[in-house]
Amino acid sequence: QMLARFIAVACLVHGGNAGTNMLSSRQLQPAVLYRGGASSGSSSLVAVRAGIAGGAAGMLTNGLLHPLDTAKVLRQKNPGQFASTFGCLLTTARERGIGALYCGVGPAAFG
């Protein structure tokens, strides 16, 4: 349940609505607004925690999903060369190294 709340908060921080389908704002309220002592006047601490959670979620998803995006681009660039996305990932990692799957990660991280 805490993981679901973390994901929902991260989605809300990034401005998306993917997490709102899982939990309503009423269910999130105890975890987001009152944990950390919003009643004691430290709502900025809660905002900082939410910002850190959103940043961590963004870095994690970018780090995990960027190789799939690279494979998609390679398959679009060279149709017929790779039988599947997984095959493209394996072939690229074998031939050019694992770092080749992360080419272009800089602009994706800042964009």
C-alpha cells in the first residue's frame, strides 16, 4: 500500500494523472498531508519529500525504460534487421556494449 501511495504521489508531483486512478486524493491525504507533521506547520517539508519522491521516480523510470526507447528507435531506423525488441536489445548490447542502450539519455533526462 505504501508503494502504491509513493507511485501515486510521484505521478501527481510530475503533473500526470496516472496515479489518480489508483488512489483518490482522499486516500492520499493521510500519507501526504499529515505524515511528517503538516499539522505542526512543516508543510514545506512534506513538499520537499514529495519533490524528492517525484525526482527519484523520474530517474528510476528513465533509467529502466530508456533502453526500450533506444531499441524502438533502432527498429524504426532499420526495419527488418531485428526480429523483436528483446532481440534488438540483446544484439545491441553484444555488438556495441551495454552503454549503447543508453545513448541519448542526457537529453531525455533534461527534457
